[in-house]
Amino acid sequence: MTPPNTCAWYIVQFKPNSHRIALRNLHRQGFKTFLPMHDVTRRTAIKFETVIKPLFAGYMFVACDPKEAPWRQINSTYGISRMRSAYNWPTRTV
């Protein structure tokens, strides 16, 4: 038995360089998202520069209620390419 208001986390693929657009549009629709970022230092012709990029290139996590199944809503979000898979994080039972 799963507790009420349990969300499943789904892996969502976003279009190249559109993670900011996808995050903004998913938040507007009321979805919880998780997009870990990290610093990447790269060398240009004259200097080193540090940029912040997604840890998993091209992917983020979106939480939603699996009973509502908003697949079309997420897939049609501007900046999202497609939903890849679902994962139910284990919950503690007391």
C-alpha cells in the first residue's frame, strides 16, 4: 500500500541547451523538478572560464502523481523532448 500524495520521479529528456526553458515551463504547470548542476571549467583561446552545466547532460527528473498520469502535458511542454522512464523511490514503512 502506498501512502497518499506519493509522487513518482520520471526521467525527462530536454532539448539541447533548453534546460532553463523546460524548468520554467514545468514549474509554471506545478511540477516538482530536480536538475543537479555542476561547475565545468574550460579553456578558451585566452583564458579559463567556469560555466554551470547539468550533471546529467540532456536529462532531468520530474515528480508527479502516477495516478493522474500527465504524460501528454509533460511531453508537450516547451523545451522537453520526451519522457524516458519512471522510478518509484523506496519509501519507509513504519
